[in-house]
Amino acid sequence: MAKRMILMLSAMAVFLAVLGFLKFQQFQAAAGQAAAFQPPPDAVTTIVTERTAWPVTLSAIGTTTPVQGVTVSADLPGIVDRIRFESGRRVRDGEVLVELDTRQERAQLVAAEAQRDLARVNFERMQSLVIDGAIARADYDRAAAEQKQTEARVGEIRATIERKIIRAPFSGVIGIRQVNLGQYLSAGDPVAPLQSLDPIYVEFGIPQQDAGQLRAGRRVRVTAEHLAGRALSGRITAIDSVVDEATHNVKVQATLANPGGKLRPGMFVQAEVTVGDTREVIALPASAVSYAPYGDSVFVVTDLKDPAGKTYRGVKQQFVKLGTARGDQIAVISGVNPGDEVVTSGVFKLRNGAAVLVNNKVQPGNNPAPTPEDS
């Protein structure tokens, strides 16, 4: 019985040893296959770099403001008698917008003019009498003062009537009216906003360290989404004398022509100021740059060797120093040399040494002044 048990245990040990050896061989083969496996090359697009002229500019987000803009309001209280404008149309300087009821003032004007005429007749009569010595000088002076008072009273009533006729203080585009016929207006109540749109101001902030590069007269290029890629040009007309304590920016004001009123007050725009001479840089599509906290980089396509010594087309990660952006492009100041083949799309899936397959049938945008397709 003991011999049989020993034989069974021996056979079991031999079986387990053979099984373990076979499994070990399988694991070794799998590890060899894994080590020899090469992932398929990633499909990418590339561009051969070259130097290009790049203007030295400062960019900022700006806001449009009118050269002249007010809310037209009532000067004196009264009831709206006539509305002489239509909302949203252009008006001329001095054009009548609203007339308030002046019937009472006009009646007072008639009475005042009658008193003035009477005082004038009395004064003229006194002039001949005082020369002849028929009246005292005091009576003559009293008549002269009364004549002046009546003239002043007539002028005062006429001024009141004129102040109840609300006119456009300058030429521009009138907004939506805020009054109705028969409405009672108190002094200062709004009638409608009025904006002068051509020319127009663009105000934007520049960091204090860059403020020294600006001066009045520098050219400003302004773009906005609704302009469909078109740009408006103007010049800096004022630079604020103080630095904003909250943002440490200096406010800059530029004036530009605005034909057709394409820009309206309150719009956000992109302002670009040329601050120096054009310099030579390498311009790449923005999609070519891999942005990371530890540094920005691009992938350069070159010939590499695998562990077996076989040559293949792969990528080498290259850290770069970037400049300003312009449209689809970004300036590379250092890190890339002219003639390098740089990956422009598919960067997110690459790693240093990865094999690539270049397919340039479809290229990413690389336009310094792109135009939206739906414009």
C-alpha cells in the first residue's frame, strides 16, 4: 500500500514538472513576441519649415465706444405733443426729435410781447419828454428799466419754448425711442440713445510692461467675428496716463473709420498693434504645437533606428519657444530650423520615437488671415 502511494506521488510530481515547463516555454514565447511587436505607424500630416516675415505686434481684446454718445433727454417737464423721428435711423445735428406741449408758454409769450410793445412806446415817448425837460430823469430811467424787463421776459419765454423742443445734439444713429405721445416727461427723462458711429473708438488694455512700446499714431488693426475675416484699420489717438490698479494694464484708445456702421458701441473686437519692425521667424500651424505645463514642443519627422538597427521614419520631440499668434499660424522663435519636416496634425497621439506615415492630402489651416467658411 505504501509503495503504491509513493508511485502515485512520484507520477503526480513528474506531471506537474512537465506542465510547469510547458507553461514556462509558452510565457517565454509570448514575452518574445511582445518585445518584437511594433505598433503600426501613425498617419500624420507635415510641413517643411521655412523662414517668413512676421510683424512684431501686440494683441488685446477691445471694446468699441462711440466718439460721441448720449441719451437724449428732456430739458424741461412737459407733455409729449409730437414725435418727429423713427427709431434706428440717422438724424442730423439740430434735427427736431420731440416737441413738448407749449400752448401755455405761447400764450404767455403773446402777453409778454404786448407788454414789451407798450413799454417800448412809453420809453420812446419818455425820450422826447426828458429832452424837453417835461419829466423828471427818474421817470425816464424807470421807463427804460421797464422796457428792458419786458424785453427780457419775452426772451425768457422764447427760451422756454425752445427748450421744450428736443433736438439732436449731433449727427448719428438714433436708438429705440422711450417716449409715447401724450406721455408726461419730467426734466431728465430719457427720450432715446444717440450714437455717432463713424468714426468710432476702440479701447483696449495693454500690460504695463508693454506700454512703453506704444505711442500715439501707431497703426491698429481691428477684427471681429461678424466682419467675416475683414479688418478695419485705425491709429492710436490716446494712451491713459495711469495704470489700472486691479489689472495693471494701461488703457489705450484707437480711432478708426467705421463705414456703414459695421461696428456698434459695446462690441468685443480683437485689436492688433504693430510695435516694431518685421522680423524673420518660422511660422507653423497652431495645430503643430503640443502645449504642456513643462514646455511647448513640436514633433520633427526624421530617420530613426529600431533596437534591431533597422531604419524607419519616426518623430523626435523638440521643445520650442513661441511668439505671437496670427490667424491659424503661430511664430516659433527657437527650437526648429528651416528645412525641418514638422508634424502639423495628429500631434496628440505621438510620442518620442513613434513611427509615422506621412499623408499630406488634407492639410490643417495655415492662413494668417482666415475667412470663416460660413461668412
